Amino acid sequence: MDWTVEIGGFPPWKHLDTSSAASSDVFNKFKNGQGSFNETLASDVQGLCSLYEASHLRTPEDDILEEACDFSKTKLESLEKQLSPSVAAQINHCLRRPLYKSVPRFETRHCMTLFEQDPSHNETLLIFAKVDFNLLQNLHKKEIGYITQWDISHIRSLPECMKVVFETVLQLCEEIELLTRENGKSSFVVPHFKQAFEQERVHVASAVECCMKQYGISEAEAYNLIHKDVEDCWKVINEECIRSSDDIIPKCVLDCVVNLARISEVSYENHEDKYTNADLLKDYVSSLLLDPVSIDQEKLTAI
């Protein structure tokens, strides 16, 4: 079954948006007479991926998308072991990083890579996407460079709780600027940022360790319990995004909450604490701020 044809020409998850109260009842058409999802869908990789993506927009009482998540995840995990390495890699990425829960800029690079591997891709569209990514990356570099010129006088207007944060950031920036001057580097101090990721930190009890001690459970059980709590929190976030309006909570504020949750997903992916072991974040920072997307100059000039 072609899922995109079945639902108005778009992947199913496109019909669910946290900015509107679209009903998940649209997925009932993929169920059989017994109320289960049709097994005939089990071989449709793209359809299953779309269904899995959509399931991450579920709310606390959304039984249909809860079923959709279990069904699509089980089928995708089974298909991952049967298909070619390239398709299996796409399935693995979908399962690990659902688009809605991912940092958009990270996924942009990944999507461009997949698009480029598609023999039928539009070369002009791809080049424009790469140029756009690199332009915004350069802008972000400049913005980080401006941090070293912040004015300390603004601190007086901040609440006490923010003054400590602001002073710490300023102190770090001054240290970076000093090191740059000594090394003759630019104000965007890539080497220092990279070095900062390699600093060791004093060990503190992790959430998993605290959970194990509090409930007297094993490490595996603690991981499962925390994972369930995280999923439940996402459902609440989705529900609030759907119900709220700018009159109650501005969308820009909700976006900050969602983006914080997204970066937390990245930081603790694969049960890794990238906040504590910041060296694990180096590749992410590099792809976001340092390494431009490669562009074929001949193809660029031919446009």
C-alpha cells in the first residue's frame, strides 16, 4: 500500500503537527476488522518509517498512535535484519532518531546525504540546500565570535540568578579571547572549544544510579523506567503544544521547551552522558559549526 497516496499525497506524520489538533483517527484506515494494523503493511519500509515518525507526536491518551508506535517499531526492527545495508542504515537512523525528536540542523545534513544517494534526486535543489546550509553555518560562526564583545555593564539589569551565569560566560569568553591573542588566532576559537570538550569532570551520580538506589532495581530496569518517563514527558509536551495558543503560552516559548527536549535526546542517546563526557559531542559541534557541506564547484557554477 502506498501510504503517501492514501493520505492526500503526503507521508502520514505530515498530518500531525503540534501546532494543530489534527486527529490521529486518520490512521484507523490502516487497521483490519479486528482493530489491529494490517500485516500487509509490514513490508512497506517507507510507510512504516512514516508511521513510526508520526507515532512520536502522540499524547497521553492517544491509544491509536501508541499502537502505531509498537507496530511500526516491531516491524522495522525485523526488516532491519533482512534488507540491504543501505536500507538497514536508514531504518536504524529512523528508530534511533525520530525526526520530530531530533535537532533540525543535525537532521538537515543527514537528509541531504540520503537525498544525494537517491539516483532520481534533483541536483539543483540539492546544491541550493547545501549552499543554504553553509551560509547559515557561517552566520552562526560570526554570532559565536560576537560573544567575546559582550558588555559587562548589562549585567546590572539581570536577576540575581542570571548574573552568576552571565559572569561565568563572560569569564570563559575572556579566557578564550586571551588564548586567541596569545596564539594569534581569530576571535572564533575553534581549538579552544575543542580542547574544552576533553576536560575531565568529577564523577557525579547519574540518573540511572540514583534510580537503581532509590527503587532497588537493576541497571537494565532503571534504563527502562527512565525511558518510559522520558516518553511520558514527550506526550505531555505534545499535548501542551497542541492545546496552547499564543494567548496562553507564546509559540516561541513552547519551541524552546521542545528544542531543549530535542538536545537532551541527542545528549543522552545510546545511554551516553554527553554532558559529562563532552568529548562525545565534538562531532556534533563540528558538523553544526565547523565543517561545511561539500559542494561540487563545477555543478555550482553550471546552475
